[in-house]
Amino acid sequence: MTDDPWLKTSIMAKRGVAKGQAGRRHELSIEKQGPFHYVYGPYTKPVLTIEPGDVVAVETEDAFGGVITSEKDSPTAKLQFPFLNPQCGPIAVNGIEKGDCLAVHVHAVETRGAQPAGKTCIIPEFGGLVGTASTAMLNPPLPERVRVMHVDKNGVRWSDKITLPYQPFIGTIGISPEIEAISSLQPDYHGGNMDLPDVAPGAILYFPVHVKGGFLYVGDCHAAQGDGELSGVAIEQRATVTMQIDVIKGWGFAWPRLETKDFVMTIGSARPLEDAARRIEGWLLESGAQLRTGPHRGGVAGWLDRDGRPKFVYLEITGYYLTMAAWLAGGAASSEERRAMALEHGRQAVDWMRSVTADGAVPPTRLEELSGLEFHALEEERFPSVRLAREAAVAGHGRPAVLNAANEEAVAAFLDGRIPFTAIAESVREVLDDHLPSTLNRLEDVLEADAWARERSREALGRRGALRASS
């Protein structure tokens, strides 16, 4: 891996077979690749087979297949749909099976080929700015137009007056579905044409594996793009992509994920956009890292244990979730002070969780988003669990872990109809009062406190459920 210190605490370094150590280097040139692929699927032989930890440098073609070279070119005449987004690969990895995770650390995305290396265009009935065959509009299509430009590390020279920032990334990357053959123009659960600018040098991608060997494909690199290809294309370029590839055994999930030093995200793709958001919402709920909107805003923080099971915090079933109760301490503080406090404590929480989960992983939480939230003090009398959470945060030691487990058990009992809403805080209080101080320095300590709190919670909840039944 590169020298960036955060990589040592990444999921790939902690859980990967190669533990973040780079192995043998491979070169996959255009000549070695041979014919490109225009679908993601298992029905082809790998062009390269590697070991976990190996580094691969891949020469990619641009999304147009190299046929757009001049501003006089006609995309309608030269491009042949659906043969766009030519993909290199597939690259197979020894030892990876269905149900595992393929991790890809992007080392570099470097522009290659003769100048002008960057191309973009408007294509009739293609992209979000114009009507298409499936989204017709009353106005006629915009006239097609091509722009070519010089691209290097100093920027993308749009014109003599305008230079765009050089922000290279991989537009299309993913792994093989189990039985489908999916167009390289389409994003889905396998990755594919995600066009996500975060897939840039330094990022680590995590793909759920569906076939033996994984079968990694890559292509369609960009020199610059906004958050979405509104015109259907970005600043397309040929590139050399350098990737370090690893395997995480037994880690299965539904949608691709991405990790950087600042955040971990999941990537959902669907039409309409609302369905993509729903898929992300479901994953966030499962993983225990979400942002809620409402009168009081916050998030849920947690971690994954060594078996990959989520451990997360629930504070009251009111729609008001807190990442750390300490964020809201000091209700007289200004909104800006509370926001700064939230961001700092959120970073500390994630750093602590990473430090005690050597065999696990920290769930997705995009910390910089917290800076835009509004935080309001919650009345302790109205929300008893806020008081409990504050007390646990102040006491430290093993109390936060005990609170987390007790809250989770109580919430499950409430949702099952076994206890009334008011008994949530009562049962958590009983478990906290019964807890002796302990120090949590290792994952084993956290799991032990968690198991203890769950046993005590079930005893307390059983009594409350019996009382409710008798009444």
C-alpha cells in the first residue's frame, strides 16, 4: 500500500489476506489485453490471474473506443451503440470465492496517449441534458458537439482562458455477476459504470464476489467530472490504472463500498433515483451508520465484530438518533459550538473503534457531513435515554459498550411488543446500575462487555414482559 498512514487502519489492511502488503507487480497492456469487453459477466476466460496483494497496471481505452479524435468528428457517425465503455480484464484472483469480498486499492490513474488527450461531447438522445428514447421531451435534441483538450497533471485546458482541475478517476470498474451479462454502460450491484469521482487514487473499493476468481473489469477513465455525468460523458481519456488487489474472506454484502481516510460509503445504483436512495437507506440501517433528518439531527455510530455482525447504538425509538451523547452536552452552547463538538467527538469515536477492532471494521460514516447538521439540546425529562447516554459517556470505561448492548436489546423487545415504550430506559438503567467499571482496550473486552450486558438485559426485559402480561 502507499505511505498514507490511514491505510494501515483501513478495512483492507486489517482484514485482507495480504494485510495491505503489496505483492508481485503485473502489467496489462493494450496488446496483452486483446479484445475489449462490453459486458460484465462470467462467460469469458481471465486475461490475467494474480495472488491477493498483487499490484496490476492496466492500460485502458477511453469510453469512445478511441474513435473520437477531432472536434470535426460526428459521434452519431463514429460511435456504435452499445459498443461503448470498452473494458479491460477480467482479472481473476486466486483463492477468492462467492461470498468473499474483492478489495481494490487505487494507486494511480494516469493520462496516457497523444495530446489532446481529453475528449467530451454532446450526443443526441444520450445523457441527462436531453430527451432520450425512454425519457422523451417536446424540444428537439441538442445538436451534437465535440470538444477535445490538452490534459496533464497541471489541469484540463478547456480553452485559452479556462483550465479545469485535473481530478482523474475510474468511471467504470466492477466484478462479474453470477449468471448475468450486464452492459458496461450500466451500473448495478456488481459496480460497473458508476461514474463516481470518489473512485480516485487513494480510495479502496470493496466488491461483493459472485463467482470463483472474482473477475475484475476496469475501463472508462476520466480526467475530470462533476458529481454525475449530466451530459452522458465526462472528460474522457485513455489512462494507465494502477491497482492493488486483495481478498477479504467471508465478508458478504449487497452493494459496492468505498473507503477513504475521511469516510466509508456504499454505492447504490437504480432507476428512479429514489430507489437508489432506498437501497442505501436499507444498508445504513443494517450497518448502523445513518443520518436522520428532523427537529433533532444526528447519527448512529458503531462497529462490526470479528464475525462481521453490526454492533450499533440505539437511543430511544423517537426518530432522534445520536452518535455520541456528548455531542449534545452543554445545551447552552451555540449551534456552531455544538456542531464543532459533534464533528470532533465523531472523529474520536471512529478512531477509537478502529483502534479496538483489529480483526473487524468500522461501519460507514461520512464524518464531514456532520458539519452541515443542526444540533439541538434534547430535554432529559422527555428523553430519558439521553440522560443515560450522557452518564455513560462521562463515566467511560465499559459503560458505553454496555449502554449500546442494553439499548439494542430493549429496542428489540419494544418492537416485538414485549415491553412498553417507557420500559426501554428503565431496563437500560437497571443494567447500567448493575455494571462494574471496566477498561476496554481490546476487541475481546468490548465483546465481553457486550455479552454481559445482553444477558443482564434479557433478564430485566423478561421481568418487565411478565409484569406487562400480568397487568
